[in-house]
Amino acid sequence: MEVSVLPKPRRCSFCGSEFPIGTGIMYVKDDGTILWFCASKCRKSSIKLGRDSRKVRWTEYYGKEGKGKA
């Protein structure tokens, strides 16, 4: 008896939206941390521009207080 387990959709590390498997961008930092981004807009906002997702209105993390709560 085989059990089929479907992979869960990934969640963007910046905006928090879900995106399907097979799409998006995987970014590996020097310390081994893996970040998943749904679009280049999120990747550039996070890495290149250094924006805080809690201060950008179009993210799901907007207005969250603590860093651990996002």
C-alpha cells in the first residue's frame, strides 16, 4: 500500500504569500539559510533593498509587532 503525500505549497520569505511548487526563487545565504521568494519583486525588496516586510503595506506581515511573530 503506497501513501501519496502531496508537497505543501511554499510560503514567500518576504511577503508571506503561498506559491505553487515548481515556481519561485530559492536563495541560499552564506550561512546556509534558505529563503524562498514568490517573485523577483520580493527578492529585490528583501536582499537588494534591505526592506523590512513588516513596514511594507502589500505584505501579509505588515503591522506585525515582533520579529518572531511574522
